[in-house]
Amino acid sequence: MAFTGKYQLESQENFEPFMKAIGLPDDLIQKGKDIKSVSEIEQNGDHFKVTVTTGTKVMVNSFTVGQETELETMTGEKVKTTVNQVGNKLMVSLKGIESVTEFNGDTIIATMTLGPIVYKRISKRIQ
């Protein structure tokens, strides 16, 4: 399954409580809540490059499935972790956050769980 493409955020659930829980300042939460971020995914075998553009902020993470790598979190922190793939899902654990990104045709469903808070993002392929 090819994950390569550009995807635009279509909807999200629990954005504000999740961002507060990870320590994002209120002004950034208010700025970011209505921005339709664009994720660009480039896949070459087991190697991925993911570029997420939210307004003026651009976050780029590259990783190879099953190998330890350093990823940038939403707060800008760098964390060593390993991304695993099971079928059409990419799974990673970052500082207590369990993240599952599921590819379903032209839709990406990203679910991040931190304790009792479940933040869900749904993005649709635009290219």
C-alpha cells in the first residue's frame, strides 16, 4: 500500500484538551485550532518522510519503519523512538502519547492517546 501523497486536515476531535495536556501555550492552541494543516507523505519502501505544515510552522520527520529514530513532537521537542507498521497502520509511542496513523484509501485517521484524552484527526488526500 502506497502512503505517498498530500493530505489536508478535514476534522479533529479533542484538539484543545489534548494540546493543553501536552503543554502547548493557550495562544498557540487558539491560533492552531482552526488551521487546516497539510501533511505531505513521501514513502520509499520502509522509509518515510512526513512534512506537516500548520500555518507558518513546518515540521519534518523522517524515519525507517522498525529502526530507532529521532522525531520532533508537536511541542518541538526531539524524542528517540521507533515507528512500527502493522498493515495499513503506523504506530509510535512518544513521551507517553500512543499514536496510531491509519491509511484508509484517500483518508488518514490519526489517533493520539494521552491518558484519558483521545485526540483524533481526519485528513483527506488532496494530491
